[in-house]
Amino acid sequence: MVSDLDFAVFIDGVLARYAVSPSYRMRLHSEAPGWEGRRPMGICPPEHKHAETGNCYANHRCRCEPCRVASAQRQQDKRTRQAERHWRQERTKTA
């Protein structure tokens, strides 16, 4: 059985190693705001206009109908551009 003193020494050692780890120091000294300073996900700030950019859908996870339709259209346009670019590249390879 481990005595309370041994356990306390063990915990102190773990905490001492953790406190000097680079990841702990980075988080300790980061300037990132805590959760209390961030907006909740799924709620768009009033200054963002829905469906005009992908910011509402991607960053704020807004799933209102205009944002969903606009995101689907943007994704379809991206796939079309990629397919056209691939088709042009294959066509120039064979020519």
C-alpha cells in the first residue's frame, strides 16, 4: 500500500514535469481568449450577412436555410472548377 506521503511526492513530481513541458508553457503564455470571450458556435454575429460568404457556415456553423443553400452551391462550383481544370490538364497531355 502506498502511503499518502509517497503519493503526494509522486503527484508533485508529475506536476513538476508537466509544468516544464513546452506544450504547457505555450498554453500558459498564449494570448488566446478563454471560452468566456468567444461566441457560442451556431450563433452568427450580427455583422455577418448570411449566405454571402462561407464564414457563417464554416466558422460559426450556422445551418439556416440560406447558409446551407449557398454553401452547397459554393461546393458545387468548386467541384465544377476542379473537374474543368482536370479535364484541361488531361486534354493538354494528350495533345
